[in-house]
Amino acid sequence: MSRKDYEWDDGAVLEEHSARKLKILREYFAKYLVVRCGLPRQERFRLAIVDGFAGGGRYKCGTSGSPLVFVEELQRAADRLNILRATQGASPLTIDCLLILNDAGEEANRVLRENVEPLRAAIPDVTPRLNLEVVYETSKFEEVYPKIKARLLAAKYTSVLFNLDPCGHSHVERETIVDIIRSFKSVEIFYTLMITSLLAFLQKADSAELNRQLRHVDLSADQLGRLDEVVSRKEWLGTGERIVFDAYQNCASFVSPFSINNPKGWRYWLLHFSSMYRARQVYNNVLHANSTQQAHFGRSGLEMLSYDPRHDGGSIYLFDDDGRARALDQLTDDIPKLIASAGDAMTVPEFYEAIYNGTPAHSDDIHAALIQSPDIEVITSTGGERRSANAIAIDDVIRLKRQKSFFETFSQGRVLRRNPEKID
């Protein structure tokens, strides 16, 4: 695989798409640590982080690269969580982290050590509740991955986070992503993909299917050299997102296929893979806290990629206030149909499992739609009805109301009963 070489010795220039990705990565990782270290009686959290294309650690402008982002956020979390625990009278928490930093460039690896080691060496004195072990590798990721995997499995790590940002036109093999997801109990992957690398692969693997997917932007597999002419069109954003999702949707239970937003040309996709709906829920919320950083084209409610570009106008969803207003309208219509497809009731976990791989929506908007919908009600474990979106709990049940407003026909021509039986 070829890779764009950064001149780390002189200081690599931080490109806009990398800056956007790093901001999302930092904020998500901070939330990740809060969620994973949230049990009051928990006294130790153990995780491994693999940065497969680590680079030199710091850009020419002084901005921290991903290796330093991980170290900095680990320190902040260990400090802040323990201050909070002290005020609550809870036991202190220790974070044990194995950080594996790999970069195939020897110069990048040398600069990386110079940037990371001073921070690591100071941790015992400045952040005593963080135990950080750093391992450096200098190989192509695909070649070193079996070694990394064996090490993590032998040490019985269950919580693992991979950051894969190969840059340029190279990519990580799809089979490797699948293997990562299948190998660890609680694993998440951030993968930065340049769309041209995927298209080049698909052109060889299934040119006929790629021609079908590109038809809506007046391109063919033989005309990919003209991609620069269409990458700034919103129709291309929708087509590219569909291509990316189709290529990777079976890699994990939850795949976030949103592009790094660049109206001058959507070329980079920041994918997030997870086997847990909670991870996708938190990730969606982080994107809304960073509106305009990523972009989605299509529906903003459920089944976000189900629009037909031949008949539906579609719109760009930038995780901003305007997009959230449209999402709430669609969710209010979409959710009753989903509940009806299951019969007339779903538990909250069943509902989350069903929706989160197909929606860009914020959890607050989803909960608001549950409460505002005239067709459904949220029932507590004791049989009461929820009145507040903020109060929805994991052991609640979502069900169709006995008396509903007018919505009749759903997928496959199914007509909803006017008076479904009450579930006891």
C-alpha cells in the first residue's frame, strides 16, 4: 500500500480534514472514558489503544496529533474523574492503558518518540492514577496487525480502541476491520478513508456494481478521472456515502459512514465502527456538538440512506440546529412505523439496537420524538407513562397507543390495527 509521506522532521502541515477529524476524535475519546469509567464502585479500568498510522505526534503548527491526543485525554480523565469521585465519597479510580503506536516511517517514529516520551515519563508524578505503557512499532499496519492482535489477546484486553488514519490513497483491508471487530469483546475503530482509494478497489472488484452506484452522478467506473468535477455536488455526497456504507456495513453492527465536511469536495470519510449501540449513540451526540464537521446526505430520521435520488430531493445534514429540526419532524413519523413493524411494543434497548445504525439523529431528538408522538407512549417498569424525554430509562417499554392519530400503511402494504391489544 502506498502512503502519503509527511516530513515530520521539519514539522508536518495540518490539513483541514485532519484538524476536523482530530477534534472529533479528542471529544469522543473524552466521552468514551467518562462512560466506561462511570460505575461508582469501579476502581480500575483497563484498555488498549492502537494507533496504526501514528505519524510524528505533533504538527508544525503545534497541534497534537492522535498519539498525543490519547495521552492528554487519558491524563485529563484520570484527574477529573478522581476529583469528582472524591467529592462524592467514592473510591479512587486507576486507569491502566497500553498504547501501541505504529508508523512505517523510521523518521516519523523517531520524532514520535521525542514527542511522546517526555509526557509518558512525567505521568507517575503528575497523574499517579494513570498507568501508561507505550509500545512503538515501525511496520506497515497490515503486516504488524497479527503481532498486535496476538499481544492484546494474550494480555486479555477486552476494551480496545483502534485509530486507523492511513492518509493519501492507501487503505486498510476490509477483512482486517472485520477481524478486529470479531476479535475483541468491546472494540471500536476510527478509520479515515479517502474515497478514491475505495473507488479504485471497487473498480477492480466489481466494476458493474460500481457503474450502477455512480449512475446518479453521471460517472462510470471508467471515468473516475473526472471525479474532481463532481465531488462538490451534494448528489455526490449522497452517492459516496451509499458506496462507503455498502462497502463496510457488514463489518460491524454499527457503522457511521459520514464524510468529513468540505463543500469544496467530499473526499475523506471518517468511519466509526462498533458492536454497541451506546457507542454510536455517544458518537452521534459528539457530531452534533461539532456541527458542520461531518456531513450526511439523505434522510435525517430513521433509515437515513433509504431515499431514492431519482425521485427525492434529499438534503445535506450537518448535525446543526436546522438539521435537528428536520430530524425531529421525521422521527415523529418514523418511530411509530418502526414500533408497528415489531408488533405494537419494543423495549428501549430493542429500539436502540434497531435504529442506531440508520440514523444521524441526536439522542435528545430521538427521546423528544418518543414523547411528542401522538401515536406512541413510553411506559415505565412500574406501569406509569413517561412525560419527560429526559426521564426515559433503559428498562422502559415503547408501545403504540390504543387511540392513535391517522397513520395507516407501512412497509409491504401492512395496515396497522386501530386498537392493538394492550401488553401486560
